[in-house]
Amino acid sequence: QQQVKQSPQSLIVQKGGISIINCAYENTAFDYFPWYQQFPGKGPALLIAIRPDVSEKKEGRFTISFNKSAKQFSLHIMDSQPGDSATYFCAASIFRGSTLGRLYFGRGTQLTVWP
Amino acid sequence: NAGVMQNPRHLVRRRGQEARLRCSPMKGHSHVYWYRQLPEEGLKFMVYLQKENIIDESGMPKERFSAEFPKEGPSILRIQQVVRGDSAAYFCASSPPGGRKREYEDTQYFGPGTRLTVL
């Protein structure tokens, strides 16, 4: 059972455009929602993360929008660049005390940004 | 501060052999997580360990797979009698003890992975 559902599976955007990737979850106990970026042959690298007490978080060109009532969150990449071409994974987890538990990952979105 | 280290980066085994994957967490990190990534799929959780303890092994196959994180040395993921279906990328992540004040310090940091090929 996929705890976190991610769409689209692949995305092609022109340079300078906005890339939008969506995720949905069912478990209301999730309280940590990170996005990871992965290049071929590399490990996932944390891009940005959000807790459910805020509806939006922005870091540079990357923004997470979070809708707690709809149990959805999305990643927006503004002014997309060819160097952003990678696979993006959303994830969710639960803090147990002060320690993060296992991550539940979406299946990934392969983003291609054309120059 | 060195990141999470995994070795070997590539491992080739024949069916029936044993595979040992090693993970050295970031300095100061006491939690280790193992994930498996099959081609064209996301990462699937396998096991979560603290020093000398298994905290959550709900994602581990019941047979042939084991993991440890001893008091000294790296964490080891061991796969006995490998089969072709075990071919995948295996990633290790680490996180600090928790209770940090700065955001993201409690998150999981991933290593470069070990790509296992079973012939």
C-alpha cells in the first residue's frame, strides 16, 4: 500500500518555466514532509521540508505548499533551469519524541528542463 | 564534516552468494536507516537501527536479510544466498540523536548508495 502518492511520473518544462509536483497522503499522523532531489547514480539529497503547522515554505526558487485539510502537498520550482533536471521524491514521516522515524516515499517524478 | 559513506559503491554477486553492504553514518549521528531502490521505483524502507539496537525492521524481508549497527564500526546490511530479485540500489541514511534546535538537523541524510547486481 502506497502511503504517499506522487504525480506526475514525468514532467517536461521549458527553461524559465514553473515545475509543479504533487503529493497526497492518508495517514494524518505524518508530521514531517521533505522533498528529495536525486541525480542519476547519486543518493537522494534533501531539498526542502515542511512541518504541518505552516502552509507554505520557500527557499530560493523552491516552494512547498501544504494543505492539511486536503492531505496534499506540492513542490514548486520557479524559473526552472536545465540543472534542475533530476528525479524528485516527496516523502512523509512521523517524529517519535525528538527522533525522525522511517520515511515513506512517493514513487518519484522525473523532471526534464529543456534549454 | 564528511557525509554518509557507503561501500562498496558497486557489488556483483552470483546467485547463492552473500552480499555485505557497509554504511558509516555522519559524525555525531547515532541513527541509521536502510532503504532499497528498484529500477524506476521510489525508495522502500527496510530497517532502522540505533547503536546496537534494531528499532524498526518492518520493511525487511523475513528471510536472508539481516542488519546490525555495532557499538564500534559501520552498520552492515547482509543478504545471504542472493537471488536476481535482490539486484537494486541500497541506500543508507543517518540522522542525529534528535532534539536539535535548528531546522533540518533531525532529518535523514543519504549516502551515495551501493548498487548490487546479482548474476
